[in-house]
Amino acid sequence: MSAISTDVLVLGAGPGGAMAALFLHKEGVDCVVVDKAVFPRDKICGDALSGKVVEVLNRYDRALTDKLALRKESLPCWGVTFVAPDLEALSIPFQLSGNGQERERAPGFISRRMDFDNFLVDEVRGKDGIRLMEGCEIKSFERNADGYLFTAADGTTIQARMVIVADGAHSRFAKEVAGIEVEKEHYCAGVRAYYEGVEGIADGNYIELHFLKDLLPGYFWIFPLPDGGANVGLGIRSDYASKRRINLRKELPELIKRYPQLQERFKNARLTDEIRGYGLPLGSKKRPLSGDHYLLVGDAASLIDPFTGEGIGNAMLSGMLAAQQAVKAVQAGRFDAAFQQPYDQAIFRRLWPELKLSYRMQRLVNYPWLFNFVVRKANRNRVLRETITVMFEDIDLRDRLRKPSFYFQLLFSGKT
């Protein structure tokens, strides 16, 4: 039992918390990181690491990206395949330059969370100035004149002037202090399973999103894994799951049996783990992300993409921005809510156009005929395919999809 005092406490050592700690260290600010788990530990997830993950790692240290790329646990990923409700597939590379022969480095990776999260935690472990406390379960916290006082299960107390809250979708702090609530229309239910022997994995290790008519507005996914296995799962917005009384654990194997093209690909496949469920707080509405003495990060801030379900990249990006704000707070000795507002502004300036567009795309899936049309049109229109690819390369260019002129071109252009 001990008493610890720190300028910055990071709750959670997942990707968001780990990156916050690493960027704090880079700026010369010491911190304490606590997590109830002992790493390596599993996390239910799709396991895909987007270009945003690579971007944040590069912003921290390109050598760390190089290290990730060389790991046998990291599978290079060059694109995504969307399968429309009418079963027509649209394959989109993440870069215009091709499938790995023209470039040395893949734009994204796939890595089990057991491996990737531990990779980041190992980086945290090696840094002086970061005190990592694994297996530390926080039992209570209270506001005081100096910030927040946290008490762990073993009686250890931690006094922090600033708290970076990165302890996931079920964060007590986010719920009790920040007032983040579960809203079924802004929440997704999902299940994940690991298989081996899934056939038909595309060259370039494309991730696959299947928008099957029986699951709309949700989707079924297949993500290849480094060991030749596959991460297989499905997700659907929670209000639809409740209304239709869908048991996702039962639905996953049933979908495989129901669709001949999936049945063929899984005919020699074997389930290697139990089907596990989890919840995803979606970033489909704006919420306050900061307050007196705290900043919310990643899933605790409900920053998961409403369309693709991506959470890792957004968590790492918000962890980086939270660290930058915390450094300013420590330097200024200002921890009040007004001083933290630039963090909210930075998050929404970078992510809100993307999240808003994804929310629109999520609703588009409610109209299968329109989704079918978009996929069919893209397969026949080179300009449109390249536009989608460019959006993966440069997130800022996604703004093009918000302009009426883009849809006019989509509907009436005959270019190929």
C-alpha cells in the first residue's frame, strides 16, 4: 500500500492510453499509467490497424512503425472489399500505387489485439518517467481541490491533477463524471470469433465487409490474420438488435450456413475460440470530451466509427491529442474545463467530418437498392473507385463526399 502523486494519470493501457503516455514522455512530462489487466491480454476486436494507426505511430517515431511492420504478428493489409446486399463485391486498395510491389510498406496491418496492445505496452515499459501499474484495479475515485484521488483495490492511492481517461467502453469515470450514457441508436453490438481454414482470402490480405440483407444495417466481416487464420464477426446497431431480438452469437454461424458463398468458403474451416460479444460506443453524435481535470480518449469518449467500426486508430489519435493538451495544462497550471476546450475542438476538427459521413453511410445501408447501386457504379467507374481510394490515403479529402457535386457526378458520370 502506497500513496502516489502525479501531474497526469492515464487510466487504461490500451492503444489510446499507451499512445497518450508515450507522447507525454516525448514532451518530457512524467505520468502514471494504470490498468486492471496484466499484459499481454486479449481484447475483443476486429484486429485491423488502419492507416490512421500508422499515421499516429509515425508522428511518434517512425522507427516504431518499422518495428511493427517487421513483426511476424503483423500482417500487411492493402485494401478492403465491400460486398453489397445483392452480393456484388467492390474491392478498393488503400493506395493508388498497388498491392505491395510498388511500395515497401503496407498502408495498414492486421494484428491480434493480444499482440498489438502488448507491443505498445512494451514500448511504455521501456520509458523512464512512465510508471506503469498493471493488475491495478481502481475501486473508487473522488474529486478534491488538487484534482482527483483514486484508490486501488490494494489500498494504493493516486492523486492526479489531470486524468486521461482511456479505460474503454465501460469506463466508470466517463459514465459517472462525464455523463456518457449508453444510447442504443449510438451503440453497436458485436461478436468476434477466430477461425482457421477459411478459403478465398484475397491477395493483399484485403479485409472484407459483407452487408448481408439478413443483417442490415449491420455487416459480417472476415479479416485475415498473420498465422493464416481469420477474425470473423458481425456487428449491428444495438437498437436494431434489440428490436429484432437477434442473438448475435447464434446468428454468426447461422449466416455462414445461410449464404452459399460463405458456406463454400467455410466448408473446411474450424472455429478455434468461442464466439465472444462486446459493445461499441459509436461516434455518431457529439459529446463533451473534457471537463475539470480530465480528458476522455478512445472508446471512453465514444469515438468508434459508425460505419466501419474502427476504434483503434481513433483511440490512438485521441490519445496523442490528449497528451498534447495535458502538456499545455501542466505547463500553464490550468486544469479547469474552459482550458481543456481546445482538446474537444481538435478532436472534432479532425474526426467529426469523418464520423458524420460514416453515420450517413450507416443510414445508407438501410436502403439496400441504393447501396447496391453505389457498389455497381463504383465497379464500372474508375474515377469513383480512385476517389474512394484517395479518401483512404488522405482522410481530409473525405470532405468531397459531403458535396452535392460529388453525388451528381456519381449518378450521371459515364466515365470509366
